[in-house]
Amino acid sequence: MHVQRNQALIMGLVLTGAATVGLLLHFRADPSTANGSPQDSSYAPPGTAGPEQGGASASHRDGDIERLVSRRSTFSLDRTKLQAALGKKAILQLADPDKVIAGSFRPSAKQVSDGRQFVAYDPYVVESKGVGDDIEVYLPNIGLTAHGVIDNVEVNGDIIRWSGRFEDFNSTQSSFSISQTMIDQYVLGVFETPMGTFNLEAKNGLGWIVDQGTDFYLPADGKDYVEPEGKH
């Protein structure tokens, strides 16, 4: 199901938790399309060709898998995938563009050629993380893997938002926000760096990461507004 969205609204508001939650609620697709989260190993970014092998934090060992599962009261997480994700930090990797274009979350003709990078995203990596844990975000637009620390986790029904800061930059422009719904296998992310701000959007494990400036455009009438439901 093609997700219709107002890109101007996304770009202007997605940095805030409330706005991201609202967007996910508004743009969620048919739950029957929710599948797994494929990873394309042939398109791994430099330095992350295989699963990240690192010790999971003490808070996530053994019985704490159940705590992570219970955090998702409206969705039954796969415990095997969750356990495997504990030792991973990289949340995404480059994907074959043809695979993304042919998938259920298809970019428009303009998006195919506007310089965005197509990626495979594993939702279980962030699902396995809590406050104080580390993630790695490959930003293909600038050829850099950013190292983030999660400062906050907000739960709103099926939507969970992880936010924090990047350790790579000595700058106030060094933050991230990732919000996802597992029922719909849909994620929105924003990564702010001194070199630019980048948006992540993916469904069923496939999507793209794009410079926020590229993704921002006004509708044909030149106005940025939210149209009330029923007045289309």
C-alpha cells in the first residue's frame, strides 16, 4: 500500500516526539502487509559487512528479554530475533535500489533519481535497546557511521520512540530520533549532524535515507498546511 504523506509537514515536525507519533498514527498502512525485516548483506556499508559482535549490556541479559517483549503490549516480538539483535549496533545498511523500488514501499519517480540512498533497516536492533545503549547509523550521504547513545525511550501504544545524541561531533547539531510501529513495520528517523540532517523512512525493512533539504518540497499550490480529514 503506497503511503501518502505531506513531506513539508514531516520535515518541519518530525524532530519532536509528539509530531513523530502523530505522523506514524496518520500514515500507518494496512496491518496485513506487515512482514519481516530483510537485510541485504551484499550491500553492507564499509566496516559493517556482518552482524555487529559486541557484548549486550547487563540490563538486557537472560530474563530481560521478557522486559523488552512486555514493552510492546500490542505486538508479539520474535524472541529469537530480539536475542540476536542484542549484540548488534548497526540499524541499517545499503540495499539494492531495484529491490527497494520493487518492494511494497515504492518511491516515486522523482525520489528514485533525487540522490536518496536506499537501505535495509532492521527494527529489532533498536527494539533490543534501552536508555544508555549504543547504536550505529551509517549515513551514506556523507560516508560516515555515526555512533549514538540512547537518552530516552517513549512508549505510546504500538509506537516507540528512541532518541539520543551522537558522540562523533562536538556540536549542538548531534542528535537522533527513531520512531517505529511494529504492527505496520514502519519507521521514521531523523539524524542531525553538523554536515546536514538526514531523514530515514522504511517499511517492511526496506526504504531510504535522504538529506532533509532534498525531501522538503511544497505542494503544487505552494502552501504548507494540513488538510482536515474528509476535505480531500
